[in-house]
Amino acid sequence: MRQFFVISAIGRDRPGIVADVTELIFECGCNLEDSSMTLLGDHFALLILLSGQGEGLGERLQRGCKRLEWDKGLTVFLSPIKGEFPPQGFHPEPDYEVRVVGLDRAGIVYRTSRLLASNGINITDLHTHVEPAPTTGSPVFTMVVDVSLPKAMDRKALKRDLEALAQELQVEVSMTRLPRP
């Protein structure tokens, strides 16, 4: 029976981190199903969904994760996925992008994500970065969020809520429909 796991790993950036982690996946006879990997400051972070089969697979992966911690200096977590995968009614495809841009300040991600969650909206991807404004050098925060809206969502009401939040936070917020593949 096919089993699914998520590996998350982080460590000080250096060449070879991706090779080290994916070598473990390969050695255990597993397949990389989905992943997100990125540089955050001076650390490299990986989130990997993998699948595999066989007796003792979880234990082999866990031993390999410990080896990555000891030998490669990574912090690694292995999480088995229990139950049916993907779950019934799973709707991972985003249909809108929400973009927030403004002077950097605490609470932008929290307030935006809370508004989305309170409307039953699922975040499928979220990226943020801060860079200096070209003329003033002030820190400008940008957040790009891909979301999956409930089918019965009142999009006009959501836009009004986002506009009110933008005014409160003194940021610009836009919501754009994503093209369907």
C-alpha cells in the first residue's frame, strides 16, 4: 500500500542541501510528489510531499532524517499522512491571486490571512518579501497569496472586505482571477 509523508528541512544555505534530502528519498525507494523549496535569509528551507511503499518505510525515513541532522546540520521533521490521500473533496487548485503592497508593518500577513480564513478561503501558496522603495529607501512589503474560494463565495463582498482592510492597514490590495490551465 502506498504511504505518504511530508519532510520539512531547514539549514544554513550551502550547495548540496537539495541533493542531500532528495538522496534520502531516492535511497528509500520513494517518489517526490510535490515540493516547495526556497532561500529565507541565509537559510534554505524545503517542504516535500513524498510517497513510497514497503514494510518499515516510516522507520527508514526517520533514520535517514536523523542522519541528515547529524551529518549535514539540518533540522528535519518527518510527518506521516494518515487516512485517505488526497482527502475527499480536496480542492487544491487556486482560482484567485490576492496581492498586498505597502509600507512594511507588523500584522499585514496576520490580518489578511485572518480575513481570508473567516470567509472560508483556503490559502494554497503565500510569498512575501520586503525591499527598499526606489526613491525613499523605506521598506516596502509585498505579499502574494494564491487562494481557493468556496464555490458559493460572494466575490463582491470579499472585495469590499479586502478594500476595507487595505484602508485600515494603509496598503494596496488587489484580487485577480488566475487563468485556468
